[in-house]
Amino acid sequence: MYNKVIIIGRLTAAPELVKTATNKSVTHVTLAVNRRFKKQNGEREADFISTVVWGRLAETLVSYAGKGSLISLDGELRTRKYEKDDRTNYVTEVLCHSFQLLESRAQRAVRENNSANDLTDLVLAEEELPF
């Protein structure tokens, strides 16, 4: 059996580091990832992928990435369920094993200065993909 996920997208919010009761570092982030094809009206949809990053990797992500950062990550798809208010809730997320920042600090600074909190920059254009 093999479970591997590779995603390239932009962070929808700045990652925040959380410590568990056993003092382990963790962050939960969401990546905006364009779909490959446009709809009939020419608009491109995006998927928002929930991702969990643990340990030193989480600390590094929080230190170097921010809202809108273009990153590539690989990991595995995980599902879990929990009970709340007598309902069973299901969660599907990517457990991150590694990541790479795909833009320099200079590129990030230019994007942040030009965007002025414009959320349309979070969605990747097909031309921005590195492959």
C-alpha cells in the first residue's frame, strides 16, 4: 500500500504554532490549490486543503511562511472521526512530511506590498506552476 500526496499552493492564513499538553509543536494550515481546468464561464475554481504539520517542521513553517506564501508540500492523506454533540464528524487532511518555500523573501515582499490584502493573489495561475 502506498499513500503519498504532493501539493503546490498558497497558504490562506499565517500559520500559528500550538503546543500540545505533551509540549509537541503543531500547526494547522490550509492551502489554496487551483483546479486544472476552468469552468465554462472561464473562471478557475480552487480547492482548500487542510494540512497538519508536527514538530520542528511546524516550527520552521511558522518561522518562514506567511499568508499567501507559495509552498510545495508532501505527505500522506489521513482521515479521522470524532464525536461532538452526539454527532460523528469526519475530517480528511494531509499529514505533512516535508515542505519547500517556492518564492524568495524578496518576491514575497513585493507580492505583499502590491496586493494590499487582495485575496485573489492566493489562487495560482497555471503559468505560476513550476512544471
